[in-house]
Amino acid sequence: MTAAPPEPVARLVAAANNHDTAEFLACFTPDGVVDDWGRTFTGAAAITEWSDREFIGVSVALDITAITTAGDETTVRTEVGGDGYNGPSHFTFTVRDGLVARMTIRQ
């Protein structure tokens, strides 16, 4: 990793890697969105259900390999590990008021 991500993104990645759902959710705005390959989950309840099935619930591990930031968007290239999907992925985070408003996942 050549640079550090913005604090809200770093906090979210650390919470995911620590399998801390409460801290993960605290990183999002109240109307936060996860867009996982076009499937969208809005708000804490929907994000929790998604995460329990497909993210923290499958012991996700994110190893950031590259970071780019333009304006309020940061894209991190990662190697994903855990008991679910494993392999390369891109996460684009939109930050608003010090929190993540949107996390978009693509390969």
C-alpha cells in the first residue's frame, strides 16, 4: 500500500477485518448504501443483513493493495480473503461529513 486511505475508509476496513459489525455500521451515514455488484442495501438493517451473509459473517479479510482518491471518492484495490469470495476486488467509497455514504463493490 502506497498511501493511507481517508480516515472513514480506514476505519471501515479495520472494522471489517476485525469482524466488528457495530463499528462497521458506525462508519456509515444513517442513509448509507452498500452496492455489491448492482445489488443495493440501504440503511443499517439492510447493510447488517447483507454483511451477516456475505461480508463480516463470512470472516472477510481485506488487504489493500492500491488507493486512489478524487474528491469525495476513494477507490481501494484489495485482495479479499475469508470464507466467502476470495480474490481481487475494487471498493469505491463516497465519503460525506466524515462518514461513508456509499460503498460500491466491483471486481
